[in-house]
Amino acid sequence: MRFLVFSDIHVHNYKTFGGVSTNGMNGRASRCLEALNNMLQHAIENKIKLIVFCGDWFVPRKEVDIALLNSTVSWINKLKQYNIELIMVEGNHDQYSGDKDGLYVLEDIISSNYSNIIRSTPDKKDVRSYDDCNFLICPFFDNVDGLHDYLDRHLEAEYDQDSPFILLAHTPVFHAKTPSGYKFPFGFVLDEEIRQYFLAGFFGDNHKYQNLIENNTDFYSVGSLLQHDFGDEGQRRGFLDVTIKDRKVTIDLVDSNMPEFFVVSKVQALGMERDNFNYHRVVCDTILSADEKTKLNEIFDDNFEIIFKYDDIFDNDETRSVETLAKKDLFEKYMKDSCIEGVFKYKGSSLKETRLTKMGYSLFGDTE
């Protein structure tokens, strides 16, 4: 069996590097759809008939932008044209009201006879069989205890074990490292029973692609389909091309070839060739001259931002404190001081997430 897996696409009109909006979608949102189309083309060319999505299609909770919703429905309709099934695992960013989520909206506006969207709810165990594999589609839970309880009920049920089981979920996993290299202390634990029961598992939520267990078992953090912020710098992003044959799992990470985020010095930036495709942060140690600003605009168009390395060129105290913290070594020191054995204390932090976002450092990858 062969199928594709992707996650955390976060289709959104991001303000940073968003560019001009056309029909309700700016440049960043259009790149998300372009990445989806590239993946679909890969499926068509390789005659792949199943695509799995592991959660977080949208960004803002409790609302769905109509232009982004329409573009999503148009893309899903393309799958129908090629008889491609789509399994959708709900993520925390897909929720909008109680037990309802953004993926329900997709179901509501697609005709009732169109059954290629398959998702699960907490009150049932949803097992779907494709070829010689069974997929357990886990609903999203606000805490990992809910997911553990859900899996315990599944493991107690009697299922035909002649065909392998594949676990699909959207949750922080204890074994995973974030793009910054830190772990979630309260993440879902892949214990021995789960690893023995399931042949493989694919998890959304963490934007970094990685094998979750060091002894090379086939449990993966899928990672985001494309880079979302400067915290993703230098990390591959794309979708997984998965083949399962005779209970052996083969994984190929296919790059999305979408714009990447880079941090460069002013000297490096001024010496670069023209690049209006990728996104750049230019770190300066002095105020830019008019000629330097013109040069940067010629190289990057609007796809760059400027931060300053030192605070002694600012008069305003608030600006001074923010820009000083933006210095990378101070930020890294803060991260290390906030960790216990590499685990980031993301609750009760003395440095608020809003300030990190203002500095351009997002811990969770969901910046505007």
C-alpha cells in the first residue's frame, strides 16, 4: 500500500510577508494552496489514491475565513476528480465551538454523497481499512489523558490483527523535539504497548519532521507542509510518501519547495543575489542608510524585515528592551534558563509569548 501524509498547513492570510491580496487570499495563503497542489500532482503522477492529513488546516480558532474555506473546498474537489480518498484528523486549530470544529464546516458544504472526507469524533472508535491496512483516526483531545483513554478503549476491543494498524493523531508527543530543539514535558507517551500494537503512527502538531523513537520504529512527527516562521530556518518541510509492504514501512520526505525563512547579517544581505522568493530577516548593527534600504528592496522586494543587534541606537526604553531581547544569543540564553534537561517550560513563562512573537521568535509556529 502507498499513501501520502501531511500536516499543519495552517492556511492563513499571514500579515508578515503577506503581499497583495487577490480574491481574499494574500501571497502567504496562496503559497499554502500551491504546496497542496504540488502534493496532489505527486499523487496523480504516482497513482496514489489515499492522502492523510494530521490536523491544523486553519489558524484562527473559532472562525474560518470564507476565501480560505472556498479555496480548500476547491482543492478537495480536485481529489474527487481523481478518485483520491482524504482522511482528515482534526487539530486544535480546527476547533471552533465545543465539540465542533472547522473540519465540520467542510463537511457541511460538500454534498452528502461526497464521502472522501473521513474524520473521527470522541464518542466512537473510527477504524478505516484501505487495501491491507487499518487506520485508527483519533479525535483531538484538549489533553493527552483523553487520547490515552481513547486508545486504551481501542486496545481492549477485538479487531482482526491480520492487517496492520496505523495510528493517526494530532497531539504533542513527549518524544518529539520542537524546531528549537526542546521537548514538551506533558506530551503523549508512546509506551511499549502502543508501539507493539501499531505498525506505524503519524502525528500532527509539532512542525518538525522527525522519527519519534530512537530505536527506529515507524512513529513520526509529520511536520508542517511548508515553513511558517523564522523558527523553521534550515529545516526541511514537505509531505511523506509512505509505502507499506509485508509489514515493512518505507518513508520518503518529499520537499514542498516553498519559500524558506533565513536570518542574515546586513553585510550578507547586501552581498546577495536577487531573491524575492524566500523570506529574510536582516540583522543590523547600525541604522541603514537610504542607499542600503534601496539596495535591500531591490534584492528582496517586500520579502524582508529588519531587526537591530544592539540597543544603544534607540532612544525609547520599550524599544530598547524588546530589541535587546531579539539578539539571538540572549534569546538562546533565555530558552536554556527556562529549561530543565532540555524541556521548555512553556507555561508560567516570565517572557510572554506576545513579546516573543514581536521579536519574531514563535515557540509554536502560529504567528501572524
